[in-house]
Amino acid sequence: MHLKRWITSITALPFLFLMIYKGGLLFAVSVSIICFLAMWEYFRIVFNTKGNTISGIILLMGSIVGPVIIWSAYKNALDFIIIIVAFNLIISGLFTVTQFKSDQFILENFNKQLMGIIYIPILLSFLILIRNGTDGMLWVFFLLFVVFAGDTGAFYVGSYLGSHKLCPSVSPKKTIEGSIGGLSSNLIVGVFFKYVFFHSLPLGTSILLFLLIGIAGQAGDLFESALKRFASIKDSGSLLPGHGGILDRIDALLFAAPVAYFFKEYLF
């Protein structure tokens, strides 16, 4: 598994670097594709509960709305994001009302779709906003390196030194030692970026950012684990050998991106 994990990461790196370096349309399209795939993995998880019917219209709306939100963020049309979410609520809500009598799970399905829209495209849109801002390329690289360092540090420290369970009801394999190892990795990589690329950022606020990115990332990881555990699913998908699915790879990033955007735009 470790070998597959590293092979997948090394294979994906050139494209990852290219899309971040180029930015613009390539970055927006790439994130839109990631959003679409992650949404379908999310639907696979939340609609896996036995006995529930699945509404194709609600899933279709969620799949369309996701990339539109990403595109709106790319165009800096933040007001249109509010509009598209509102229209999704109206259209899906109207469909829910018409099917309420015949489908006892329709309202639950509607709620799951709305949560998915907030969870994936809304949170991913912060990545677009960061890339489009001042020093956006550096900030996206910084965010990805800090998040992935935390994920890698937690994985290996937890694997070899972990003995105290962090949250066994959600993820039995995650440990307190792994969590500390992840935060330490967040801090080390963050400090490296601060001194090499972000000389003007205050050290104290920067350290707070690195740690909060790490905490948010671990929260995102545990949140997706809770979804999968409820559905009795090990991985969100199998698209990335050694990693699982797209959502398994970006779960920490989804929660960390808004934190980085807030610090970048309002505290630095």
C-alpha cells in the first residue's frame, strides 16, 4: 500500500504543478473536474444506506451546481454563487414537494445534496479565490504542501508510533501520536515556506495559521471518515491507488482552504 501511495503521488505531481503554475482556465477546469468527481464519490457514500431510494433529479442538480460554483469563483462572480445555490434550493425543493407523498426519503435526500454542495464546491471555491489573488500561485503551493505534509506526517507517525486512539468511534486507526506528528509536519513545512517565500509575514500569526490549517485538515479527514463509517465504506472510491478516491485525497484540503483564505485576505 505504501508503494502504491508513493507511485500515485509521484505520478500526479507533474500535472498538479502544471495546473497550479499556469492558473487561470487550466486551474479552474481542473478543479471543476475534481469537484465533479468528488461530488459523485460523496453521493456514493451518503446514498449507500440500505433501503433508501435515490432521486436522480436531485443528484443531477447537485452535479451541475458544483462545477458552476467553481466557475463562478473563477470569474469572481461571488454573487452568482449565492444565486445558483438559491435556485438549486428552489428547484430541488419544488421537486421534493411533488415527490414527498410517494418517497419517504426525498427530504433526507434533499438535505444530503445541500450538504454536499456546501461541503465540496463551496469549500473548493476558496482554492480558486486563493489562486486568483495576490501571490496566488505561492499560496496554493504553500497550502497544498502544508496539508499534504500533515497528512503524511500523521500517517507515518501514527503507523509506527501510534498507541493512543484519537477518535476510535469515527476512525479506529487514527492516533493522538499521529495527530501530533501531523501538526508537527504542518509547522515544519509552514515555517520553511514563511522564511523562504513569505518573509514579510509576522511569525506569530504565521505559526497560528500553520497550526489551524493542520487542525482544520485533521477535522476534514475525520469528517469524511464519519461519513464513510456511517455508510460502512472504506474508501470514497478507487481512482487513486493507495489513496482511495478523490474525496479521500482532498478531504483535509476542503476544511483547510477557507482557513488559509481568511488569514491571507484579512489577517496578513
